[in-house]
Amino acid sequence: MRYNKLWVLAMLAVGNVQAADITQWNFNSVPADTSTTTGSLIASVGVGSLSTLGSVTQTFASGTSNGGSTDPVTVDDTGLSTLTYAAQGTNNKLNGVQFNVSTLGFENIAVSYDLRHSNTSSRYEQFQYSIDGTNFVDFALFDGNAGDTWFNNRTVDLSAISGAENNASFAFRIVSAFAPGTSAYAASNAGSSYATSGTWRFDMVTVSGDTIAAVPEPESYAMLLAGLGVMGFAARRRQA
């Protein structure tokens, strides 16, 4: 069995790929308190920054109301509540939240988040990404077709976007969008009318990826070859 151990060691030396959360925002207070009207904009995992876009303003609100987000915290589960969206028929895809996260050292990038739509908020949310932090590309359109409801684990797979990986300038936006084929916002609740006072409440915004395996050093290749040689020698001895 000695040659098997050498083989394992040789393969480990070549490199290992591992999935990880790069950055995450849970918006909970640091240190924790008992109020969901206070929170934090600092990433709870990793490093990143966020900003509101257009006329949007932000405050903090409960992450447990109306079914709640996926945040496992129960006492201080806070969400980022955004409001003061664009007037009806104006500024399509220009109002929402932007997140900037370095993905250096990671590939197969994915973004996930929880989002609560209020009754009068925009029903449609456009996900956009950027590889330079300035120019954004439409990627996924989500339908929040219920008011006062959390849509949890919204997930965007960016593994096919090579520019998203290993990039210090990676960024993404989640913005309100006109109903498809129209020039107006639709309300999340079919029985309501869109209003600028409608809110989107974010929680558990997460950027994840696979760590990029290091390029093996010449010594690693030598160990791999040595392991293969030992396996071959042992196999020949068994046959003899």
C-alpha cells in the first residue's frame, strides 16, 4: 500500500480546487443587538462594497417578516431595505443596488441573494454584471410576481463568463426593470399599482467561487512522476 500513499501525496501536491464564499452580506449589526432597524453595510464574510443607484435610498428592516430570508440568525436577522425608486415610466434599469467584489484567486463565479418585494415595488429585477466596474451587461431577469414575499436563493451562474473570474474589478447590480415588452414598471402584487415608495429588501447577498489551483512547481511534477514510477515498479514485482 506504500505506493498508493505516494500517489495520493503526489496528486495533492499538484493542487486542489475548493468551493468557497468569497464575500457575503447579511446586514446584521456588529456586535449583534436586538433591533432589526439597525444593521451593517460591511461585508460579514470577505471584503466588498455596496452603493445605491439613482434615486434609491436605504434603511434596515426585519429579515424574518413575511416568511423571512435564509439567514440562520433569528434574534438579529436584519435586511437592507431599499426605497425611493424611479417614477413610473422613467429610468429603466438605473435604480437599485451595486456590489463590488474582487474575485482574485477564484473561478466559476456565482451570485446568490434573497429579496423581498413589497406590494407596490417593481415586479421585475434585472441582474447585471461588470468586468471593469463601470460598464454593465444585462444577464438575468427575475420575476417577483408576489407582494410582501421573500424570493430566496436567487442564483446567477457566471461560470461561463471568463471575465468574472480572477478579477479585482468585478461588480454586479440588481436594478428595477420595466415589464418585458413595455415602457412601464409592473407592481409585484397584481392588485396594486407601482409606486416609488415600494421597497426591495435584500439579505444574504453572496458571491462564491472555486479557488484556482496553483500552478505546480517543478518539484511537484517530480513527486508525481516518482509516485507513478513506484506504482509501476510495484506492479512489475507483483507480476514477477
